[in-house]
Amino acid sequence: MKAPVRVAVTGAAGNIGYALLFRIASGEMLGKDQPVILQLLEIDNEKAQAALKGVVMELEDCAFPLLAGVVTTADPLVAFKDVDVALLVGARPRGPGMERKDLLLENAKIFTVQGKALNAVAKRDVKVLVVGNPANTNAYIAMKSAPDLDPKNFTAMLRLDHNRALSQLSAKTGKAVDSFEKFTVWGNHSPTMYPDYRFATTGGASVAELINDQEWNANTFIPTVGKRGAAIIAARGLSSAASAANAAIDHVHDWVLGSNGKWVTMGVPSDGSYGIPEGVVFGFPVITENGKYTIVKDLPIDDFSKKYIDITLGELEEERAGVADLL
Ligand code: NAX
């Protein structure tokens, strides 16, 4: 039996947490032979801590053979102690009348504290995935607050956008959703993201040639993927939870266990590729192997794509400027 891996989940009593914890404990994220210890963080509030206790009771009632322990806490220093993987899901939601700038600042406080705590007590090779919005900028703040950890340990979730786009491409072409290769989403996890199928293939054939409809790309595909989160809120009255949890599982699974040569999308600190300033946490095509990701390099960026990439980068630069004083 392998030694247990410690996985921290913040916002563990929330909607995504409820869709996520059971799948981690059943081995879907790290493998069916990998025991896990869950270290669950919630806010220091009676209702949230009580809800968290209820979730833990349900975890116990599943009798998962791979669940080697559960810790619950309101203290990030306890939650992140010796963790191998940290899923930062909890964040401050936008309240009524709250400006975007206020939302950014409220979350900046949370992710500064959590970044510092990771810096102090997490394993040195901890893999951090930020799900809580604004995910890219929150990941950037956590990374900047953890100077002793490799910036490469910090990532943001664009996998939900990636998966949403694959499903749209499958519906358009009639090809199986897992037949697509070399697809990516560039930029921010926000409606400005740029889903890009110019390089994508299905069964070896070019997806762009198969679709051959730039009007559909610009006026249907890109906006449908970009506004999918809002469409789900409008339909369900709640934001995506099961699909977000699924994407988090996919992201960490591939980061730890490898993508077998396939491109996946991760929000990662830029190394300067594609003219994206170093450090900006940006959605890139990556290939993962042996617990590391590598940005796919030297793809041609045409004028159409540059326009979209500039817009999503501009938004991220604005967010970064909005929190600069805190870092
Ligand atoms: P919920 O409001 O259901 O749950 C969030 C939980 O986090 C709550 O239980 C809250 O008490 C807790 N929390 C808040 N601040 C915390 C802190 N400082 N430490 C620990 N816990 C804290 O939201 P849920 O639907 O689970 O969504 C969580 C986050 O994911 C939101 O920010 C949401 O916007 C974001 N999303 C990100 C997505 C992505 O693709 N990156 C997609 C789905 C989702 O919209």
C-alpha cells in the first residue's frame, strides 16, 4: 500500500466541495491505489463548521477504503500542514452592490493569508490549484505570498472552460468528446477567455477544416464557451458545481499522473511565452508528465487570435494592477 497523500480543500462545505470530496476520497483524482488524507478548511463560523461536520459524517458513511484520515479546521496553518496537493476552492462571492474591485480586494486578503500559510507549512513540492474566483488573480496573489515555493507550484483552473469547449466541438462535429487533441483555451477564467481550435484534431483530421465556419467560431462557439457559467447560473439558480469539481479532478489528475502527450489547458504563471508578461497566471496549452507541466511553445498566433489574447491579457493586467498595493 502506498503512503497516503495529504490533500487540502478550502471552502470544503460549499457546493463545489460537496461535489469534489467524495470523488477525491474514492480515488478518482490521484488513482485507485492512492490513499488520501483530507485536510478541510472552512471559515470560522458556526454554520460553516457545522455543515463541514455533516460532510465529514457523510464521507465516513461511504467507508472509502482509500480515505486514510480527515482533518477539519478554520486555520490555514493546520489545513496546509505537509500537504502535497491544495485545492483552493473557497472564496468570497460577489455580494449585492459589490463592485468588481471590492471583490478583487476581499479575495486578495484571503489568498494572501493562504499563500503565506502554504509558504510556511506545505510540502515544498505542493501542487496548488486555485478554483475560487477570480481564479487567475487569486492564484497570482497566493504565488506572490509564498516566496519560498516555486512559482510553478501555483495554477488556476481553466479546465472547466476547456471541457465545456470540447463538448461544444463534439456537438458541432458529431465526433466523440475524447477524440479531440491539441485544443486549448487562452487567458483568464472569465468571459474574455479565448477557446482556440485552430490546431485541434479529431482522429487525425483538422477540426478547423472539418467545421470550416469562421462565422460560427466568432459568433457562436467563442461566446457560448465564454458565457457558459452565466448560462448555468441562469438555468440552475446556482453556479456550476459538479462540472467545476469534475474539472478540478481532471486538472490535478493530469498534473500528477500525466496527460499522455495530450494538450490540456492550465492557468500557469507565464514564462514569457507568446508575449505574455512573466508571472501573469494565464491559460496556456500544456503537456504534463512526471508531475510537471510544460507550456506548448511556438504556436503561430494570427491576427484574429491576437485580438482575443490581447483582450483577456488586458483584463488580467487590470486585475493585477488592482491588487498591486497588497503584494
Ligand atoms: P459556495 O459559496 O457554495 O462555497 C464556498 C465555500 O467557501 C463556503 O462554504 C465558504 O464558507 C467557504 N469560504 C469562503 N471563504 C473562505 C476562506 N477564506 N477559507 C475557507 N473557506 C472559505 O461556492 P462554490 O459554488 O463552491 O464556488 C466556490 C468558488 O469557485 C467561487 O469563487 C466560484 O466563483 C468559483 N468557481 C470557479 C470556477 C472555475 O472554473 N475556476 C467554476 C465554478 C465556480 O464558479
